[in-house]
Amino acid sequence: PLQFADANELKKLLTPLVSRQGLIASYPPANTLILTDYQSNINRLVRIIKDIDVSIHDVRFSVVKLKYASSEKLASKLTQLLQAKVQGRRKLGKYQTMAKIVPIDRINVLVIVGTPNETRKIKELIKRLDVPTPTGKGNVHVYYLEHADAEELAKVLTDISGGKSAKAKGEKPIMASSVKIVADKATNSLVITADPSDYQTLLQVIKKLDIPRHQVFVEALLMEVSTDLEISLGVEWQSFNSASVSGKEGLVFGGSNASNIGRMTRLVHQGIAPALGEGLTLGIVGETISFAGMNFPSLSALIRAMRKRNDIRILSTPQLLTTDNEEATIIVGRNVPYATRIDEGTETTSRAIRTFDYKDVGVTLKIVPHINENRYVRMKITQEVTRLIPGIGDEELAPTTLKRSAETTVEIKDSYTIVIGGLIGDTLTYGRTSTPCLGDAPGLGWLFSVEDTTNRKTNLLIFISPHIITNPQEAKEFTREKKKYIDKLEEKSFEEMGSKWYMK
């Protein structure tokens, strides 16, 4: 006899499970089922009837609070397990009811709807699964970088992990799951949300990118070499002095018209002077520099020697230390104010109101080095020299400036020197010399006076020498050599000061 289920309904449900020789009948007045079949099949049908013949009131709601696992993910996994169990029993011809599991993410709990027996089994399974994640097996990882910049590296890793670029192009992501990478600037670390397998893939990339970067120490010399073209009493003269740079290896490209600019730089390779064409002169030279008939072992020695010459004006001798592929900038000059607007005084005030802006005047040098494996340096060089031109325009309202700039990309061997020339500037000076009184006489004054015009041409030469520093030992040796050079300069300066004092 059945207690809760309807005999006729249960007969319809169990008829397909009876063998050909078996029989199942219902007796509604007593709400009873009559079974005739093999003993093994009868036992199976009885178990099914017991599972079905239960009171609806036996279905209960149970709430399980999770400590570690995600309610949504755990509910999905448990539902898959229950479905697999039910399907397996049905293949064996056994009937199996299935409880319902509902996740509530807001409070991270699971609601179980089922019989007491089902609920008890599910709770035992939850207890085994709701455990802390083993160390190193979670989805959130923190990696502290030693050399690379966290923000820059995060962008690279996001791209290769199937981030914005992959979505935009419609490509299949490299990673198996969704990966999120956030840079923490304060600690220079990466916070990565990824499955353990994806994290191991990213970890290999991070270790290859988080390496010490080489550095480049750049010595530069910016100097103006001048030639005066004088016209006096119809006599014109000009002088030319050649300069050369030589070393173990050399290369010349570009050029300039030396006959028009006076003093000009000439680059030669062990005595071979190629013809220079029009335009900018640019050359890569060796370790030894020859200039004005003298040889200099380094750029520092050339700088010291040129300071004593009157026909050469050293504008700046900047020294920069920068990282590979990072821009280094040095600015030597002043900020000149000039009026952009003047409001005249009104009836209430007689004082004019002026609005000023500022213009940088001086030397600006920008260098972006790139080091290759053979200790060659490719440099993107941007050079700008700006200066005020006196006597032209209103210096307060609209100062006139002379600007000379050069931008180029070159490749040079470690510790070799490159020179850029051909940045020409002109300064015209008018003068008059006369005999007192007689020079001002009407009609005859020109016999006792001389008028001359001086055209002062200056050629801006830029010498640049990069030194590669790949490890702390090289940095230590380079610092020691620089210190020795400075000590020698100080010693020589004291000797010169002592000799001058003795002569007095």
C-alpha cells in the first residue's frame, strides 16, 4: 500500500520499468500497487516506490553559509555532480530524485531544496569542498618587480593575454580564462587575477622582461667656431682652418659648402678626406679626436683645450646618464619674459597693465639611446640652440631670437664620438672710424673716415660620445676614471693659480 503517492499515477510511471513477463496493477480503493516480476526487478521497483512515496512536507529548505568558496561557482559544480549521479542511476534502471541548489551571491550562501536524506548528503559534500585554497593555487597573485616599471609592464601583459587588442581584432585569446592585470605604482608590483595555469604562463614572460636595463652615459660638447669676414676699403679677406676627426674607424655622410661658411668641420678616415656636399655635416668617428692640428684622447680633453681659445665659444658641456630606450633631456639657458598684451591706463588709474609670457633661450639637448648586442648605440638626437639678438625689435615687447636646431638618428660604437656641424649663424656689425673734427667736415669727411662692415659667421659643432654601462662593475670603473680626470683638473688648476700668484 502507498501512503502519499497515487496508485494509478505511480502505475503509469513504473510500467515502462516492468519486464515483458512482469505485471503491474493498481487497486485504487486501497491505493495499492500489485507487482509480478523477477525478484531482482521487484526489489528495484520497491526502492523507487519508497523514494517517490514521500510526503510533500518532507521537502525542506536548508541554508548553508560558505566560508571560503564562491556560492555561485560551488552551486554550479554541485548541480553538475547531482545531474551526473541521477543520469547514471537512470541508465541502470534506477529512479533518483534530484534536489535543487540555489546560490545567493550577496551573502555567499547556498539554499538547498530537498528531502532530509538528500540535504544531509549535500551538506556533507559542501563541508568537504568549502576549504581554504592551498598556497599558490588561488586566482589572485602579487608579483613584486625589481627592475621593470609596473604600469608599463601591465600594459604589455594585458595585450598579450588577450585584452583590448585581441577583442578589437576578434582574435582568440591566448589565455584559457579571463585575466586581469593591475599595476600598483606605490610598490611597483603587479596584481594578477588568473587561473594558476595562466599565471604560470604570464610568470615566464614577466621574468624575461623584469631584468636590469643597460645604461648610457652621454658626454656632449656644444661649441661655436667663428670666422670674421671683414670688408674695409674695398679689400676682402677670409681665412679657413680645417678640422678633422679620426680614429680606428670612421664614416662620413652629409656635408656642407666650406667655401661659403669659413671654418668648417671635415671628417676623414685615416687621411682620406671625402668631398663634402651641401647641407648638414654629420660624421661618426673613432676614439681619437683631431681638431685644429691637435690630437685629443677623449671628448673631455678636447673640451678643456678649447676653453682657452678666443675664436671658439663653448656653449655647453652636458653629461647625461640615461637608461636604454629612455629619453634624456638637458636644458641650459634662461627664461626670457616678453609682453604679450598691454592695456593702457584708464581714468581711474594711469598705470598700464601688462601681460607677460616667457620664452626659453639657451641650449636644449634630447637624446634617446638604444643599445644592441654588439655594443653599438643608436641615438635619436634633437639639438636646439636659441639666443637673443640684441638691437633688433623691442626687447621688452617682442624680443628677437636666433634659433638653430638639428634632429637626426645615428648609430655609433661604444665610446666613439660623433660630430654634427653645419648649423650656421650670421651676425652683421656696422662701424665707422674717423679723425676728430675732420671726419665730420661736409663733403670732405669721407677722406678722414673709414666705414667697415663685419659679417661674423658662426658654425655650431656638436660632439657626442656615448659610453655603455651594462653592470655595476662597469659603472664603478667608469666613475673611478671620471674621478681621476677631475682630480687631475683640480691639481692643474691649483698649479696655474700658484704660478700666477708667484708672478705677481
